[in-house]
Amino acid sequence: MGYVVRDIEAAMRHWIEVCGVGPWFYFDRYSVSDWNYGGTLHAAINVSVALSNWGDVQIEIIQQRCETPSMFRDFLASGKEGLQHWAVWPENYDEVLRRALSLDYAVAQSGATPRGRAAFLTKAGHPDTVIELSETGEARLEFAARIRDAALHWDGTDPIRRQ
């Protein structure tokens, strides 16, 4: 579940103090290269990302730190803040992407991270339902398991773990 916010530090504190969710694995500058938004390629986008789990559900908080065009900026500019997308991690990324495109989904933005490619899909008729399709590989699965295990055994200490 991907939440886009204006203040990632405040958002993490809310999840920790109000919801009891943590610990958060926080990346002040998360590496996203080959950023494509609306068909225009940008070298990169500067975002801060925090990840934790609530049971088996991974929670992602995103704060964009630059003026690069993105769905994140559009979401905030529309007056919204909060849940912006949900993600799936298929093992057959390319096949699922082709199938989605054949069903009239469009890639609104995409990029590459150290853990694999990601495409954010939209469909006419469902303008507020954004699906992040993330490539699944060993690095993503291992890191996701580490986050989940930390959340399952979290005792409230060290709530924000800067990466």
C-alpha cells in the first residue's frame, strides 16, 4: 500500500504512535533511475521512502523531494494526501505488464530501482485506482522478508531505521 505524503517524518510518527506500526526502514534518498512520466524520460527522481509491515501487508510512505513530473506530485497538487496506489509483485513481470496493456491499462510512470523495475498502471474509468507493478526478484523478496520479520518481532524500540 503506497501512501504519498508531504512530510514523511510526520507520517512515520503517525504510523508508529497512532497505529503501532514499525519499525520503519527509511531511505532519505531512494534510488529510482530511468524515470518515465507521461512518455517523457528523466534521468531520475528524488524521493524519500519508508517501508514497514502491518502483518503481511507492506506499507510504503513516499515523499517526493524534487520537481520532476510524477503521479506523486499530481496527487498532492490535486489536494490529496494518503493512499495513492497498491502494488503487486508478480514473478512474471513482463507477461503481467503485457496482459495489463492488452486490457487497456496504461503505464502512467515507471522507473528502475536496485530491486527491480516498477510501472504504475492506470485505466480510464478508474482514475484513482493506481496499480504499481513491481518486478520480483531475489533482492526484493529478501528485503521484504527482512521488513516483515522486523515488524513481527518489533518491541517498539528503534522505530525509524535509517538506511
